[in-house]
Amino acid sequence: MKRFIFFSASTLIVAQLLLVLVSWLLSATTGADYRSLLSEEGVRWYVSHFSELLLTPLLSWLLLLSMTGGCLLRSGLLVAFRQIGNYRERLALLVVFFLLALYIGVVLLLTVAPHAVLLSATGHLWPSPFSRALVPLLLFGILLASAVYGFVSHTFLKMDDVFQSLVDGLSAAAPLFLFYVLIVQFYKSLCFVFF
């Protein structure tokens, strides 16, 4: 796995460097409207927009997904769906189903009722605050169910265990963050040069 990560990351870095060189050659040799990443405008754009280019909903979804995945795996909820063990695990599943039904009910009340809070100003679901928060709402529900299952089944004994599961999820997803940064920068650089 480490070799794959190294090879993939190295390939993306080389592609970015080649794009810099190609953008310079295209802007210097052709009369077309290509912008060079080595020009004053290109360097200024790249340096001043670096952080801004990374700030997409995909980054926040990736953060939430990795934390939710860590909690889901460490709580044992995924295994519980395949094999129901002792009394405590069965009770934990019942509590999770009740909690999820309650959570879905609250979300429905915030979206289905006329003039609901999460509807758009025109009363529609798409686009609306609900549609923009759909992924975080879904991930929060899974995270909540995982944490509750962990406490009821005694997989988690204290809040430190929950926090550690969130950190473990982030740690396991660390290569994805590296690829996210490299891919987004390469894509945005392509857009700068050619569009």
C-alpha cells in the first residue's frame, strides 16, 4: 500500500510539474490564449489562491466521512448487522434503531412540513439548506448511531474512546487527504492554464 501511495503521489507531482512546463511552453510559442503558471499572473494566482482552491464541500465531506468511518468501525456497529451477539449488543441495536427513527423524524419535521426551516425560500427541497446539508446530516446520523451503539454495547466506555475512534478514522484516511490536495491543485491549475 505504501508503494502505491508513493507512486500515485509522485505521479501527480510530476504531472503538476509537467503542466507548469507545458503551460510556459504553450504561452511562449503559440499565439493562443494559454496562461503560463510561471508568468507573474500565474505565480500570483497559484500562491494567493492555494488555500482557497482547497476549500470545497468535498474536503469537509472527506473529513466527516473519515471520522464517521472510524467511529463506525471501532464501535462494532457494522459487525452487529452481520451477527447479533449477546444481550447487550441486541439492546444496543434496538436503541440505535429507536435513535435513528427519532433522528429521521426530526429531519423530516424540518423538511416536510409547510414552511419548514430547511426548505428554500420558495418551499422546495432542491436547492435548499437541506440539499446543501444532506451529506453532513447523513454522516452525523451514522456517527451518532455508532457512538450510541458503542456506549450501550460497552465497546466505548468513555468519551475518550469516541474521540480516539474519530482520530483513528482521520489517521486511516490520511492518504486520501494527500491525494485530495494534489488532485485539486492539478485540476485547478489545468483550469487556469486552458480555460
